[in-house]
Amino acid sequence: MKHKMKLTFTLIIFLSAIISAYSQDLVVDIHNDSISCKINKLTKNQIWYYTKNKQFVKRVSSIRSYIKGYYNTSNDSIHVETKLPKQNTQYKEKVNENNIPINNIEQAKNFSISIYGGFSFLTAKANNDQERYLNDYFEKLKNGYNIGGDVYYYNDKGWGIGVFLDRFHTSNSRENVSFTDTVTGIVRKGSLKTKITHTSVGIVLTKRFKINNYIYLEPYVSISYMEYFDDAVIYEPIIIESWCIAESIGGRIDVKIADNTYLNIRTSYFMGMSDSYTYSNSYGKTVKKDLPDKEYVSFNKINLSFGLGFVF
């Protein structure tokens, strides 16, 4: 009786080994190491398999290929090698000693869209040599606001390139201002109104650094076409226009507030200047004015903005 039980137990183990061998698969990693195992789950990002009593979860990017039923003992079986594609995204994961994740894998995001708005400050010195009592008027024009948006694309290493639109606005007005005509010497009184906008459209280069699971830091540089427009009244309506190629440097902090949604805080310094401008009066006359050597119109400003970003 004992001999029969021992024989039966031996047969069970032997048959189990045969069944196991019959259904075993082969996994080849990127180092060309072959792993005899059983694949029980394969997703876009992960491959799950086990060997004996140990289970593994690997990134797909770490596996070169696999063959289902490679150790099938049937002579009629056809072994088809499935090569896994190279991954274009990064995955961040923590693993325990058995290589099983203890938190969800986070896929790197390749695109982001942001909208923002905030405060701006023109850094050029306000100076009106002809009417010095108006210096406080022009000083107040240095404070304004900005609105804008951008679209970025990031590669796997966190480098990003994008396009942006930024618009700055400031205004001021005063009544009963005296103006002296430099040609005739005639003094006139009237309204003084200024509505200035800077519109910038450009490209930006950035680098994304992960501080932790909720905060990212991004320094950036940009180059843009900046257009200056002043809808003014100097005792009669007048339009003043100019443009320049501007550069800017800055940085932003993204704070995760929900899945794929971030609060961003950014600051930037725009640098641009022009040596000419045009002005048009209410009669349709347009005149171009070239400034003397070493004189220019400065568009330099500092932006401090707050916004929302969406990644996908």
C-alpha cells in the first residue's frame, strides 16, 4: 500500500513537471538573457510572468521579445517569436525585492497646454524731457497685466519645445494737459490718453525637472516677434506702432492638483528694443520716425503669472 502511494505521488510530480514544461514560455530581455517562465499577463506597458514560486513584473521596454509555448514538447508546434516595440515613453516605478511594483507606474506626458495671466512691470526708465511734470503719468504706465498661453512637446528626457502667445497691456489718462508745439510754440490743452499693448508670438525651449510626484520645475528661454501698439490721444487721436525681435528667460513651477491638471506659477523677463516707430493721426497720415544713434524704444518687462496646465 505504501509502495503504491509513493508511486502515485511520484507520478503526480512527474506529470506536473511534464505539464509545466509543455506550457512554459521564453522571455528574452534587452541584455539577450533568456528566461524560462510562464507569461500570465501582457499589457502595453508591463509584462507579468513567473518562474517557479517567484512572480515578476517588468517594463515592456526592458524586454526584447518573447515566445509563447517555447518549451512545448510537441514536435508539431511552431514557435513564433514576438518582438516588442521600443518604448518612447518613460515609466517611473518603485519595486520591492521580488520586483513587483508597490505603486502605480506613472507614464511620462509628452504634451502640455497652459493658459495664464498675471502682473507685468516695464523696466525702462520713464523720462519725458519736454514735460517733466508728466513723469508720474508715464511712471504709472510701467505697471500692467499680461495674459497668454502655450503648447509644449516633451521628449523622453524632459526637453521640451513649444510655441506661445503673450499679451501685455497698460493704460493711463489725464485731462486738461498742456502741450507745447515745438515748431510753432503754440500751447494747447486737451486730453492725454495711453493704451499700450505688447503682443509676442514665439518659440520656447525648456527642460522639465521632477522635484517629487507633485511638483515640477521648468527653466526656459524663448525668442519671439513682439509688436508694440499704442492707441493714444495727445489732444487728438494718434496711433503709435513699432516692433522688435525679443528674447526672454524665465521659469515656472507646476504643482499637480488633479490627474493631468497642474497649477503653474511662472516668471519671465522679456528683452526687446526698437530704433524706429510710426505714428498715424486721425486724418490718415502715417509718418515713420527713426531715432538718433544710441536712442531706442525699450520693451523690457518682467512678468509674474499664474495659470492652469493640462498634460496628456
